[in-house]
Amino acid sequence: MNDKDLSQVVENFKTQNQWLMGLITDPTGSRYHAEKSKAQRLFEFEEQMERTADFLEFIGNPESKYRSIHIAGTSGKGSVTAMIAQIFHQSGVKSGFHISPYLQVPNEKLVINDKLIKPSEFILLVDEFRTHYERYGQVGRKFDTLKYGEGWVVLTYMWMAMSGVEWAIIETGLGGRYDPTNVLEAEIAVITNIDYDHVKSLGPSLEEIAWHKAGIIKEGKICVTTETKPGILDIFRKEAENKNAELFVMNEDFSFDMIEENISGSVIEVKAIHNNYQNIKINLPGRFQPINAVAAITAADLARERFGVEITDSSVREGMAAVKFNGRIEVIQNDPLVILDGAHNKHKMKGLVESIKHSYPDMKKTVVIGALSTKDADGMIKELAQITDNWVATQPHVFGKPSTTAEEFAAVIRAVDNSSEIHVESDVHTAVKYAIDATVKDEMVIVTGSIYMLGEARDVWIPRDSILLQLEAGNHVYSSKIKNK
């Protein structure tokens, strides 16, 4: 395919994606700040589940064509999803995974055997979905439309079935119990941890949030959790008991030992449910990644012993060594050092700060930050203030989701830290370049906050169009390219 043909495919891809985005009927995201009673939110939750299930039934329940693992939690669920998928891939199991949200291109949500969907394949997939969608609106069922998030769930389950996967590894979008992905009858559920996030939708208490996450536990199935807070575990135990499900808890039923830890990752030994796994190298930096790894390895261990998945000790080691997850303490540039991390809530930010303190204790730090207006900006800033010398406040630009403006974010920073320099720049690219240009030797830049903002920032080094062109040309997997100033 010549360059002109490749470019035309990319343009057609964008047209298809734009049609899909048309399922968003509230482009400003005003719904996120609408005051609703708990009863009204519950009604909307139940309706979205019913609507998603009805559409899937209409097209033949593609999600029933393969086995699945379902992952929920406040932090780490994307990393756990990628880790499990890589273990399965290294084991020779045809598998697919879905994360939410994507960083730069929607292809990241549709991955089979470590290969992102090509733009031309995406075009055909959306065509197929669109045909079903138009028929659905004409046959007199209870519903005649889908919302954007529901449409993506259907699209994902269709693609997995069309690709003939044996296993699908699916990350929830929001919560769990009423997340559209939860129409899945997953053999194994993984719940990473519980902390404050999406409180307007899930509730203001950890117990309410935990109840939502626990909803991915299925009747007679298996759940693995790395949560250790006794009160939260009580909620998980009750859910598992009510559903006759097995619950495996970290430090009770499985555990890990840290063997080595350095700036680029760690080495651990895992005592899983059925087997021990030694000398597991994790090539993802971050002090929180070993806990994500033990969740992934324990889930894979259960798939190995309970469902006959041909996973070996060596394929676990190979999978964990091979896993990459862009936007998670990602070194995108070395001179000056620039790190990207999608820490979009207080819990994630605490993990980022601990990792930066450990790995880069003596470097002066400039932070570029922006987030959606639904996020706890104050909580994130209070964590970051421990390590930040200079700030650059910016904002993500997301269709259908409201952002905190750069000026508003700067005001939050000033309320917490009135002694550091704060630069305000609403354009993400300009904000990142300003921070890089302002750094000198032995200083670093941290770009963090909203994953959507991080995707915009990553375009500075790896433009989205170049990713799409590479994917269509056959370069299915992409990783960071280290560049200098």
C-alpha cells in the first residue's frame, strides 16, 4: 500500500470514529455535573445495563463465544489487564484485551495477541456495528439506541468474537456492578483496590464504592483481590458468599516477596493459589506495580489450574518481562528527563509520588498537570506538592467530558502551594514544551493528571496520525521512542 492509500485509510478511520463519537449526545459533558438523586442514578445504571444486554442479545450474544476475566478497582486495573493479556499471549493462548479509556488512539482498546486493530479493520468493524445499530432502531424492541460507552462495549465484544479469541481480558470503565462491561459472565474477577474516585456516580464512601466494584463477582465463579482493608473485604466476602463464589485475598491466600527493586522495575517471587513463580521481572517502573503483578499472576494461575489454560512458569516470566503500558511512569524523553503518568485521582497520585521519591530523590521537578472537572484536583495537588518545585497548569480537551480550566487548576495549586512558580497554559502541547524548555541539567519534568490530557501530551513525541499509519502498515505494536531535547 502506498503512502496515498495509507493516508486515505487513516482519513476513513477518522470518519468512522467520528460517527461512533456521534453516540455522545452531550458534547459539553454537562451530565457529569447534573444533580441527581440516588434513585435516579440507580435507574440510569439499571437501564444502561438492560440496554447493553438487549443489544448484545439482538446480535447473538458475541460475549458468550469465549471465556473472560473481568478487572475492576480504583487503581491499577489497566496494568493488571495488560499483564494478564501478555501472560496469555506468551502462553500461546489466543486472547484479546480491552482497556478504558485509551491514551491516544481508540485502537488501544481492541488488542488481539498483542496486536492493535488496524485502522482498515476498525473501519470494517464499525461498518458491521453500524448495520446492526440501524436495524436495532427499526425492529420495535424496548430500546432503539445505545450510548457511546455502551456502543464501545458492544464493539469490543463483537471484535473479540469475530477474531476467534479463546479468552478476553476486560477492564471496567466506571465502578463495576452497573458498568456496561458487566454483562460479561466472567470466569474470574479481579478487584485491585478501593479508594475515592467517581464519588458522584458511585457514592461518597469507600463502602459504597466497594459495593459497586464487588458487583463484578459472578455466581459460582472466582474473584481475586489485592484489597486488604478489613471493612472493604467484608463487603467482598458478603458478595462472594451470596453468589457462591470463591474469594482469594492477598496476604491470606496468595502473596509476594520483593527480591529486587530499581528505577526501571522490580523482581518478585509470587506464592499464588496453586503454584509459586520465582524470578518474575516486572519491566514497568513504579512501586505499586508488584501488587498489580501479583493480582495478574494469581488470576493466570487460577486460569491455568481451574480452566486448563496452558500457562507455564516460563510463560509467566516471559509475559511479565514483555509487558508494556504507555502512560504509566513512562520515560518518554531522557535529556531532559520527562515522565508521563496518568495519575488522575488522589490514590494514583500517591503511588506516583512515592515512586518518584524513591527513584529520583535529588532531582528538581517541574510538574505539568491537568484533569477533568469531575476529579479531585485538591487531593491530587496535595500529594504532588511534596515533590514539586515548579508547576505548569493546563487542561485536557475532551469531547463530551468537562475539564477544569488551566486557570482554575492554577487557583487550586495556589491554595495548596503559594511559594512555587506556577505557569498557566491551556494548550497541552505548549505547556509541555514550555516545561521542557525551562528545565536545566539534573532537573526533570513530570506530566500527569488526566489520561486524556496525557494522550495530548504524548502527541508531542509520537503523533496520533503516525501511530495510525504504522498500524495500517503492519507495525501493530508501538512503544515509547526516547528523544532528547
